Amino acid sequence: MPLRLPSLPITPEGVWADRRRFLARLGFRGLGVWGLLSRPGWGLDLPPPAGPITPEASATRFNNYYEFTSDKRRVWREVAALRTRPWTVEIAGLVDKPRTVHVEELVRRLGTVDRVYRHRCVEGWSAVIPWTGIPLRALVDWAQPLGSARYVAFTAFLDPKVAPGQARRPGWPWPYTEGLTLAEARNPLALLATGAYGKPLAKPLGGPIRLVVPWKYGFKSIKGIVRISFIEARPPTFWTTLAPGVYGFRSNVAGGDREWRIDTGERQPTLRFNGYGPWVAYLYGG
């Protein structure tokens, strides 16, 4: 039977919340998303959302991208210098055929799906973004990982000349890195986003390609990906390296906290796995 997610109210007018309090409020947790649309063939039967979506201008002009700045009201200005075309992604490590491909080629080869996801950030806020992207498991299948591969490691771009945040914090573990188990990467909810709001993915949102993982906290959704590696040992990741006692590798939404909607300020409980338990709990023995 195909999986079905319930229709949920979607954040109307709103903005992507400030992450400046991130380091001072390490007890808060991050990302959560409700997937709502997909093409057939990926094991999902997701109803359309009810209600308006966070406006594009709000999402792109009030955003987080530490490679550039901690002032999210300036992110959309700071990212202007980043060249996103041409942009290639290296498929590396324990795969049948390591290669480097253009993002456009990945889209042509693997196809895309549309998903509307509710994003819950580390400060406890949420917004709703309509993504277009490649199901991550499609890329995994195309890459043909070898039998010894157990993890998928993601690496973002490194260019301090155009990313002043990297230049200002040389002691931080740049480039930004993240990782998933191979089983997590094969889950049909995981997405390599290449678009949003019906157009190519904007730079402030992580364009031209980023990871979106619905049941995990926001820092798992790495932006500006340039390498995807299949490896045997668990990879080090950016925030886990900076604060290993706070940010574990799994970074699943634990539930039990409360979140506030950025449009109304209304508070509501945060569910374990952000409500995705029926689709992902099996990955963790649940």
C-alpha cells in the first residue's frame, strides 16, 4: 500500500527565522518537514496541502547560510557573488564508477519530484517551502554503491574569496559536511533539492543543489553540495565536530519540545521524527 501523509495547515506569510541565537541556545533543536506532493513510483501517496505557502521573498531574504554571514537579513545580498553555473557534483568513494556530473545532467538522468515541506529550525520555528528535487535514493541507485558502503557523506563548496563567513572563521571545520547512513539515504522522503517555488533553487536556499531530510534537524540539510561520497565508516560532520556533545550524527527530531509558527507565533508540540515516525522509525529499530 502506498504511504499517505495527513493534510496539515501550512504556514502562510512568514520568514525564515534567525539562527543568530543558535550557539547561545544549544538546547534547541531544528529541522522538521511535512512532505505533501510526489510523483507516483516512489512509494508515496501524498495529499496536497491546505493553506498558503511561505512567500518566496520571505524565504529567500531572511535565511541562514553561515558560509556567508550570521546576519540572515544579509544572506541574499552576500550570496550574490557565488557562481552557481556551471556547477558540478562529484560522485566519489565506494561506487561502481566515480564521476563528476553537472547538476543539469543529474536532473535529466534521474528526474525530479515536487514536495511541499514544513521546515522546523533549531530555534523552534517553522515555515513551509515548495521544493523540486531528485529523490536521493534515485541517485544512490544510479551511483551503484559497492557492498562495503555504509554511509553517504556530503561536502559543500569551499571558497573563502566569495564566502566571507568561511574567511572570518578559519578555525571552523570548513567545508560544511554532513552525512547519512545508506539506509537513511534510500528512504523515499530524502530529497536533493534543485528547485523551489517552481524555479531553479535560489542561492540563499542552497542553490543549485542541497539536501532536504524531513525527519532530521535543520543542520543536516547541507547547502551548495559539490561532492557525494559513499564510504564505509561514519563520516565527520560540521556541527558534530564543533559541538559533539550537542549535535549527534543522527540528529533526528526527538519530539517533546514546542515549536512556534513564524506567521502567527502560535505554539504547538513537536512530534518525534517531526511526525514522520510511520515512514522512518524502522530505520532506528522502532
